[in-house]
Amino acid sequence: MAFIERSVPCDGKRMMSLEEFKQWLLSFDSDSDGRINHSELREAVRLSGGLFASWKSERGIKSADTNHNGFIDDNEFRNLAHFADKYLNIRITGF
């Protein structure tokens, strides 16, 4: 009996690597500063079909923003990946 490999796990979460996740989020970086703010994260959640985008983006910023400056910068994307795995229906691999 052969096993079938799936790119989408049986839990239905969208899969991407940490680098793919970072590049995907940076596509919403409207001011091109290399950081993600609350409104940019809200837009990413909203366009990915997430419910309660404003609430989730606020929680995402609070949980990932370790230096409390209101932005997710290069050092904090890993923290946001943990949040995305739990609340945004995205499975991040390789972190």
C-alpha cells in the first residue's frame, strides 16, 4: 500500500515556510519600511479570509511585539509565526 503525500495537512491549514510567511506578510507592508504594523496585519488577516481581522491583528501584534514598539520587525517574525499557527489557520514549517 502506498502513502499519498499531501501539501495540505489533514487539519486544513495552509502550509508555508517561515521565509515564505515573512515574504507574504511583507507584501502587505504599505509604507515599505520592512516592518508590519497593526493595519497591515489586519489587511493580511482580512484578505486571507480570517474572521475578526481587527481583533486577531491586535492580538498578533501584542503577542509578537517583544520590544513593544507597535511593529513586527525582522527579529519578531518568528513570534508572529507561532501566533499565525494558532489563530490564522496557517502552518509555518521550519522554525
